[in-house]
Amino acid sequence: MFMAAVAMFSFVACGGGNKSADSAKESAEKVETKSENAASSSNFDAYVKLIEEATPLLEKVANGDMEAIQEYAKIAEKMSEITANLQSELTSNPELMQKYTEVAQKFAEAAARVSGQ
């Protein structure tokens, strides 16, 4: 699990460095994108919920907090499963694809801010 968390975190935001807790909180608030404002599906809603759970863990993962790394790994695994289930919906629904891309981009940006990039 540790390696999965490290791999997922590295994929989302490479690099080192730390930001303050305020920056991480600000990043988490920016990532919180509710699907009710756009195209939606149960898989997409679940994906957004997982993003919202993962975002506050980013700083702790960057700091090497083992408990956070384990939790992040569990969330990353669920995100991967949901993304696989969501693929057919995304290809057939351009609006949903756009919202998915926006949410994923905001999460990547939050991870980059926490890692100092």
C-alpha cells in the first residue's frame, strides 16, 4: 500500500517541499467541486467524494505521515476502480467528461501546491 500511495502521489504531483497548513486548506477548498452543478452520475459523484477525502491528506502524505499514506492509498485504489467504471460514461457524455477533467485538474493543482511546485 505504501508503494501505491507513493506512486499515486508521485504521479499526481512530483517534487518536494512543503506548504503551510493554510495553503493545503485553501487547496482543499478549491478542489471541492460538487457535481450537482454539472452533468452527473453515481460514479462521478463517488469520484468527487473521493477527491474531497484525498485532498486534505496531500500535505500529510508529503510530510511522510504513514497513517495518511495508508489512507491515501486506499482512496487512490477506490479512485482507480471508479475511474475504470466511469470510462464508458465519460466517452458518451462530453459534459461529464469536461467536469471530470476539471475535477482531476484541480486535484492535480492542489497536489502540486502542497508539494511546492
